Amino acid sequence: MSTNQLDPGVVRGVLAVPPPPAISEEVRATAERLGVGQYLATVIAFTLEIFGGFSDARVVPDPEISDFVHIIFDVPVTGSVDDLLDKDKRWSRRLHATIPRAPRIFSIAMDYRE
């Protein structure tokens, strides 16, 4: 092997980040039914960008509005309270810029890890 070739099983200088979990058919179908299916990939992308990943995306019934659901991304977070608030604000701004008419369908649940 020449010095210009890398071993295909080794990536030098790059931290391996696990891929995000697969998005369930329930999440995809719910997004479509609620008229925000076209935004799902964008929401996933900026969730990954801001939080570095998520452990799950799930459909959760709204506790106050019957027949309404939310799509929630469970995001692991670390850092100070100020860091968490900054990430939450950045995510909310991106969400409102992406889906100005129905942003409340998507939400995050922060899983704080020390």
C-alpha cells in the first residue's frame, strides 16, 4: 500500500459519529398527515447539526388537545445551562424559519448527560 492510500477500515483524524436512528414509518406518515412531511429531512438535518445527534424520533399525543400529536426528537445534551438554552433557542429559531405556519408539530426532549 502506498503512503497515499488509507486502509479502508481506518479513518484518520475523524471522530466516528454513529448515524442517527432510522425514522419510523409512524413518524413519516404522521408528518405527511399533518402537512409537514416535506420539512422532515430539514428538521432532522438541523437537529443533528445543533445537538450532534438524537436517540429517537417519536409520535406523542398532545396532553391538552385531543386528536393532536407532536413529533419529538430525544436529544442527548451536555454542558452548562447556558449552553442548553442556547441550543434550544437555535433549534427553535431554525424550526420557525423552516416551518412558519405549523412549527409546534416538531419538538425536542433534552436528555441531560453529565
